[in-house]
Amino acid sequence: MNVLIIGGTHFLGLNLTRRLAARGDRVTVANRGQTPAQLPESVRRLKVDISAESALAKAVEGMTFDAAVHMIAMSASTASVVLEPLAGKIGHYVQCGSVGVYAPLAYVPADENHPTHPRDVGPDSQYVGFSHKLAADSEAQRLCAEYDIPLTILRPTAIIGAGAVPIDLWGARNPKCFQRIIDGEVLSVPNDGRALIHFGHVGDLADAFVLALDQPEKADTYNITSEYAITLNYYVELLAEAVGRKAQVEYVPMEELLARHQGGDKLNEKGLRFLCEHMCFTIAKVKQALGYSPQITPEQAIADSLRWMFDQGLITSA
Ligand SMILES: NC(=O)c1ccc[n+]([C@@H]2O[C@H](COP(=O)([O-])OP(=O)(O)OC[C@H]3O[C@@H](n4cnc5c(N)ncnc54)[C@H](OP(=O)(O)O)[C@@H]3O)[C@@H](O)[C@H]2O)c1
């Protein structure tokens, strides 16, 4: 298969690039060339900033692809700047979405039929969350219908595993939060630590993209993740266990954490608000339709992330 990947040199995109190249697919990645990446030799690289006018159109002039994967569709315009120049050049379009578009959830586990608009009732109606990702999905749906291109949208949950720092207990991606556990320091956990977080391992999620690419006739929207969600308390427990510590925690209401640390570099407000929402999804649809079968449990995925952070020197033994 001849595949164009927009992004493709970091984390999920990189895992996909490597998987496709390893099985002999013709892979072309398009990115700015800023993120350092070790790519297989067979991978063709296009240096493109998708936000620069006509840049992608020029870069793919005279080329066609069986499929294109847009890993970084973060808004309506970042979807259209990729789809418009690819019209007539691709047989299938796959976009990376996010399950954040369903938040706040009305029921768990949530499926693909879960509404994507904020609830009408109470504080939920104020939640703006992932409206940018929803706009990207809507734009892809509009343009793929117009150009008659089969569209697959894959919506991962929180991604974890070697390659990037996972979301921490304050909604950021700060290695220092994990270091606190190693150093036996007290960690402030939002609310009562019972919010559910649903991690998907980056390797399993990349497998879902391969399955989607192989089955354009099953083009649809799918949520992709691991088999079960875990509580924040269990997340902390697993992190502590993996570094041979007993977690020292205090519980702090989310709003108090925000008041204490807003504006600082340790806390990410949007991430923290998201972390305090229950996130739990069924993957029945993608299993049944595409044959998806995640291999890595959240417990193994968390250990993989920690190993990677140690290897990178982002965290160190006490
Ligand atoms: N992380 C999570 O927990 C999570 C959860 C759910 C969904 N998602 C979704 O997963 C997707 C991928 O996330 P990721 O963390 O794996 O990837 P990422 O780190 O966001 O990937 C960045 C990639 O895009 C390229 N890039 C960035 N800006 C570019 C531009 N203007 N033009 C061309 N290329 C550009 C980068 O290369 P250069 O720097 O060289 O350009 C790199 O290859 C996103 O759609 C995200 O919304 C993530």
C-alpha cells in the first residue's frame, strides 16, 4: 500500500510509520522536519508545514496515494488544508480524532453513538473541552462527502507508552510529577482520585490505524483504546508500584488546585478539567468491524511509559 502520513515522526504517528514500513508498505511522511526522528530508510520524507499556504499541494504535485492519514487534524482549518489538496489523489482518508469530543460523558462505557455536544444540564453545559477536534472531524466529514472519499475517523483515548510523557495527575505532561512519586514526596491528587481515565497503548492504537487502512470498505468512526478504564487512584498506585514506592497522596479539590497553581508551568487547566471527567469507552464496534484486539493492559502500558522516561533521563531513581 502507498500511504501518506501527515505528521508521522512522533509518538502515535511514528509507531504507525514504523509498522507500515516494516511490512513493506510505501510510506511517505509530511512534516516540518523539526521533530527529530529515526525513520526506516524506505520512508520518503516531504518537508511541509501544513499551515503554510499551498505547501502541501506543491509537495504532493504529481503524486497519488492509496490512502492518507492525518495525524494532526486539530481544527477545521487543519483538516481542510490537508484534504483540499489531496482531493483526487487518495482512495481513502483516515483522520486521528479524540474521544474528548464526547466529554462530559452522559453514560459509561461510552460508544460512538454518544452525543458529542455538551449536556444541557448544570455545569456540563459550560464545558468546551475538545470542540476543536470535533470541528476537525466535522470538516473531514463535509469534505470527504463532497469529494466522495471514504473517511475513517479513529478516536483514541489518552495515549500512553514509550515515546511521550503521559498525562500526569495535574493534567500536564510534566516528568516532575512522576519524579515526586519516586522521591517519596506527597502528590496532590484532584478531588477524591476516583475519576476514571482510559489509557490506550500507543502500539495498540497504531495497530488500529493499520487495520483501518487495510479495510477502506469499513470506513466509519471508531473509538480505540484498551479493554478497561482505571481510576486516578489506581494510576498513582501503579506508578508507585513500578518504582518500588508507596504513594504519598493528599486529596485536593480540582478548583483549589487550579486556584493554587494557575499560570504556573506544572498544571494544565484544560488537561486537569479533562482528567477529572470520567473517561471510559467500549471498543466493541472496532473489534467487531476491524478485528481490533488490544494486546497491552493499562498496567503494562504505564510500566512501559515509566521505563521510557527513565531511559530518556526524564526521571531518575531516588
Ligand atoms: N496524546 C494523547 O493522549 C492523545 C489522545 C487522543 C488523541 N490524540 C491525537 O493524537 C494525534 C497525534 O498525536 P501525537 O502526540 O502522536 O503526535 P504529535 O506529537 O502531535 O505529532 C506531531 C507530528 O506532526 C508534525 N507536525 C507538527 N506540526 C506540523 C505542521 N504544522 N505541519 C506539518 N507537520 C507538523 C510533527 O513533525 P515536525 O515537528 O517535524 O513538523 C510530528 O510528526 C493528534 O491528532 C491528537 O489530537 C492524542
